[in-house]
Amino acid sequence: MKYVDDAQVQKRMSSRVTINNVLKQLFLAATLFGLVVLAILLIRVISQGAAWIDWNFLTGRLSTNADRAGIMGAILGTSWLMLIVIPVTIFIGVGTAIYLELYAKQGKFQSLVATNISNLAGVPSIVYGLLGLTIFVRAMDFGNAIIAGGLTLSLLVLPIVIVAAQEAIRAVPQHLSEASYGMGATKWQTVKNIVLPAALPGILTGSILALSRAIGETAPLTVLGIPALLIPFPGSIFDTFTALPMQIYYWTLDSSLVQEYAYLAAATIIVLLVLLFLLNSIAIIIRNKFQQRY
């Protein structure tokens, strides 16, 4: 019998502890770097834009005069966009995930579809803008209306929701479904009453990430020709509109000529962040409610 060499074991343990400490500090440094950059960004934006936020700025119309400019049209446009993106993305995304995971036969076709969906999640956003321009703006003749922008952004984030929903459905314990079948429930009853409620926290997590990306996207809207001009407030999904990211983009470009536009862009960023936090908070509250149940 070969005895364990205590000296060799101690040497290996010391090297493992050293590597562990080095990696721990490396990961801590990476985390701190991200937090510091985020803090600098927030401090700069708040310091430049907070003084420009008032009731007239939030409720006023766009203007060529920086002192009179308001963003109510952009806020309404962004809200209309989300009213399209949220239901389209969630219903189609979750429905696709349910079909691929619970109904489609496992094989090469199902694997091919799932692989392509995963690959689509990494396609640059401007490509989706070109797709939306071809299909919704020109082929379907929606023009640069809200419905064209909403459907384009839905295509952009749809793969993210599908992949997240698939992973959430896979994570549901198999014995829950088996118990439902054992009590005589049909497959749809099992999916509706057992699988979906149990997978909902994971689905909402993916949806939060997807909607956070959609609400801040500029490139697809730029390709669609969304203006940032003095346009009327949108009243339906078929109206021309502008959105908060577009307004930030154009005011940032104009800041090279007029310094006040940089402050307006910073103030608009703050409003966009607040709107994003509100939407995410609602989704997180719903997610936590279902997490406590399952």
C-alpha cells in the first residue's frame, strides 16, 4: 500500500489556496470595476440633467429652443412601443417555448430550430432594423408608425424570451407533471396549471432582460426612419412617433452645436432610467409572488 505523502499534499493545498485567493481578488476587482463605471456614469448624468427636469420638461412638446423643449411626446411614444412589445413578445415567445419543449418531437428538426433561435439572440440590432424596414415599413406599408417600431423591437428581443422560457420550463421538476398526469389531468391542463406557474419566475426574469434591451434600443428605430422633430403626440399605434432613445440620440448629436442639448439628453436619460426601473419593478414583484408559491 502506497502511503500519502503529507508534504506533497500540503504543497498542493497551499497552491490551491493561493490560486483561490488570487481568483477571488480578480473577480472582486472585476465587480468593483463595473460598479465604479456605473457609478461614474450615473453621477455624470444626474449632475448634468437633474436641474433640467421639471414639470414643463416632462409635459411639454419638443422644441428647437432648448429652454422650452419637452419630452412628453417621446414618453408617450416609448409607452406605446412597450404596449406592443410586451404582449407580442411574451405571448409568442412563451408559446414557442412551450411548443418546442413540451409538444414538438425531439429530433433533428427541433434541435435545428432551437439552435437557430439561440443564434438569433446574438444578431446585431441593426439587422433587425433592416428586417423591420423591409417587412413592416415597405411590404406592409405601416410607414414609420408605432406598430412598425413595436413589431421590429419584438423581433429583436423575441429570441431572448424564447431561450429564457425554454430554460425555465426545463427547470420545472418532472414529478410535478407526473403527479398531474397521475390525477387524470390532460397535457394542456398540466401545462396551464402546473408547468407555467412553476416556470413563471424564470420566464419573467428573461422577459425583464429582454424588455430592458428593447426600451433602450436606438439602432432599429434609426433604420426605420423614426424622426425626432416637432410632431403631434401619438394617439394610436398607427401614428408617427418618436421615442426616448431617439431623442437622446439626436440631442447628443446636436450637443456639438448647442451645449444645452447635452443637458437635455442627460435629463432624458434619467427619465428613461426611471421608466425602465418602474417596468422592471412591476415584473420583479410578480416574479417574487410566484417564487414564494413554488
